[in-house]
Amino acid sequence: MIKRSIGLVALVATVAVTVPLIGAPDATQASSVTAGRVHAQFQPTDGKIFVLVIGNDARSGNPNSSRADAIHIAGIDTKSMRGGILNFPRDTYVSIPGHGSGRINEALTYGGPQLLARTLEKITGIRIDYWVMVGFEGFQGIVSALGGVRIHFNEPLFDTGSGAHIRAGTRRLGGKSSLAFVRARKSLPSGDIGRSTNQGRFLIGLLRKLRGEVHTNPASVLRWMAVTRRFARLDIPADELFRLGVLASQVSARDVGNVTIPVRIGFAGAASVVFIEPRAQDIFKRFRKTARL
Amino acid sequence: MPRPTTGKRLLIGAIVAVIVGAGALAFVWPLGEGDAPRRISIAAPGVRQPRWRITTEPAGVIHSVHRDDRRRIQRQARALTPRIRRLFNAIFLYPNQVARVVNRFFSEEAEVSLKRSKAGLPRRVSDIKIMRRTARIGVDVSGATRAAAKVRVIAKGLLNGERFAVRQDADLWLARKARRWKVIGFQIDQAPWRRATQPDKARTGRQRRDSDPSEGGAKERSRRSDRSGRPERSAKGARSKKP
């Protein structure tokens, strides 16, 4: 009886110690995919849904890095089934709530995806519903598991910084080459601005792939969900994720605009930054009203 | 013949009253399931419609499927199958049932999609004969609370005295809450349907090219060159959709 009690206590103690360790984030999880709601309640504005997509440079050699290299707002109008992707260069100089002014990617360092979302809401006037943040390993893992994404290249892309080595034509990019593509900037004439635009093109390529698979088999949405959940920690209920996937699969890539906000290069002190041009306000207004670009 | 007694008269009167009353009741209060309106069929009379060909499979699989998951999926597939049959039978054979089925089976958002898609047949069709009806249902392997279905129905009939045939491919996405399945997403691709002609395997390619045009071929060519502008024989709302 005493031996049994000791055994039971030992078992409970083992479980109590082990289970939190199993759930603890490790080096690779820091670079996986996370997602959540920006506001406590999901309330689409007149049938429009906006998702903040963040690419950070966390990786297994540098798991705690939290600089946002990719910042996009994807919008969808559920009534017309059209949408748009609005891209923000990472060096955009903005006012960060509670932290003065700085580069927009610093908002992620100061306050995580929530602060970045609120910063963008303040700039654009758009109510953002969800955020999704992707690190290097999570990005590569998801793209590989989905079988790659097809992108058309009018010109070859060779970038020493990212390691991209892609010939002209329509290419199927696997996990590694997709990451190289979305990171490439040194070989681009417009540098980081061009990189932002390419990242938007990649998102549209992903959408085109989803829609193509769903056209053959609508249950493909469930496979995409399973792959995402394998690499992700989601604070979004599975039902909402399913609904978002179903909506996304009904949008044609031709009906999604890809726009990078107009900016001009300047300096803030000694730091090289870009400032938002005044004509960006018209883009924000149109996007806010219609979720289309 | 002796006249019936009073008691017998009363009995005959009561029987007649019951018969007349039952007839009036059936006329005023339609028979059916509970309060359901009577089904009005637009099917071709005396024609047997083909059986549904329905397959079910686990969906969202990235690892192996356990036996318990398979059982759960089969159970939910058995719950889903009659609902999907009822929906498309209503769309093609019992149009007066569509509103009721949709109200019970669709979410508000999906109902808007259904109405916007103009799925189904025009009002004045008759003599509907279904050529083929198939469904492929995938049930989510994790929890069996989400599913997706691809349904194809090919039907022909009469519209204002003219024959037509239509193919409809519908995609449905379903979610289960509190043991009830609801359609949360719906999209449709509907277009006129023509049976594909079989190639003549006995003849060589050259013979096929050089042969005199058949009567069917001549009719096809005259139809193609018809510039009268008459509308194509199709169901209302028929259009094709590309991904």
C-alpha cells in the first residue's frame, strides 16, 4: 500500500515536471509560425477581413531575434471575393504608440505582433483582425510540406545576400528557394522596396496554389490547415481558421492587387529610413473601404 | 327492399362524414414530415433516377489515420450523406423544398453564396431526368468536425418545350457544432452539358479526316456556323468559372 502510494506520487511528480518541459518553446519553435487575433472579439467590418502577415528573421542560430523583415496587410472583401495585399518596407519611419518614432520593424521588438498591428492601425485607419508571424524554419517547413509554390520570373534572379539562384521563366520554388526569393534585396534595383513587392507576389502565388488545389478537391483546405497547425502555434480557434481558409480558397489570384506603399528615402538622424508619401493616404482609404487594391 | 333502421342510418351517416372530413383535411393540411410542405416533383414521370454514387475519405491527413479516427469519420460521413442527398435532390427534383432545406442546413453566409450563385434550374423546367449524381466527401481526420464535399450532378429536361442538359459542380465546406452539420461555404460551377462523342477506333486517322461528313457532323457544323444569335439551350444562370 505504501509502495503503491509512493509510486503514484512519483508518477504524478514526473508528469508535473515533464509536461511543461515538453510544451516549452525551444530554439526551433521560436522560428516557427504563430498567429492570433488582434482584438478580443472578431468583428469583420462590413464583410471585410484584414490579416497582418509578418516575416521575422528568427532562425535556429538566432532564435530570439524578433525584427520584422516582412510586413504586409492582406485584405479580403467577403461580399465580392476580391482582395489586396498592402506591403510596408521594413525601414518605414512611423510613430510607434508608446515608443516615439522609429522604423516600423522596431514595433515588433518593443511589443510583439500586437504593437505592430496597433501601429499599422494608427497609420492606415484599418481595423486588423488577425496577425500571422512566420520565422525562417516555419516558412521553409510549410512551403516544403505544401509542395512548393510556382512563381513567374521575367528575369533571372541571382542574389548573393539571400542565396537566390533562379532562372527566368515559371519556376516551382521549394522551401529553401522560396525563402531565398522572399529575402532577396541586394540584387534588386529598388532594394527593400522591391523585396516587399516580391513578398506580396509570393503570397499571391500561395493563394493561386490553394485555389488550384481546392478546384480539384475542396478538402484541400483541410490539408493546408493540418500542415499549418503542424508548424504553428495558433491562438485562433480552428473553426475560424477553417473559415478563413474557405474564404481564401474562393478568391481568384487575379482579383488580388499587390501594392507597396509609396515612400521616399531619407534620414532620421544618422539612420537611413523611408518616409511614407502623402499619396499613400488615398491607398489606405481605398483599402480600408473596399479591402481591394 | 326494407328501409334501413335508424341505427343503421346513423352509422352510414357517420362513416360518410368521416370520409368527407378526412378528404377535406388532407386537402387543407398537406401530408409530409411534420409541418413540411408537400414535395412537388419536376422529375420526368415514371423515370427512375440513378442512384447516388458517394465516396467518403479522411481529409487533412499528413500522417497515418488511426482506426478510431476512421470509425469517427465513417460515423460522420453517415450523418452527412443524407443531408447532401436531400439538398441536391431538392435543387434538381423538388424545388419547392430548397428554401426549407437551405434554412436548416446552411449558415447565413453560405446561404448568401448560394443565392448569389443562382444554383439550380429555372422555374419552368419539367421532365427532369438525372444522368449522373456523384459526391466525394472528405471528413477532417482531426476531430471529424469539419468536412468538404464535391458534388456533381448532370441532368436534362425540358424548358419551354426545348430540351436542355446541365452540369453542376458544387463545392461545400461544412462544420459541425453541437452534433449539427452546417454548410459554411458554398461555390458552384454550372454549365450546359453535352455528351462527349466517342472516337471511331475502327478507322484510321486519315479515313476519319477524309470521310464524308455524317448527318450528326453536318448538324454540328451548321450549329457552329449559326449566327442567328439565338440563346444557347441552357439552364438559367449557367456559366463557367475558372480558378
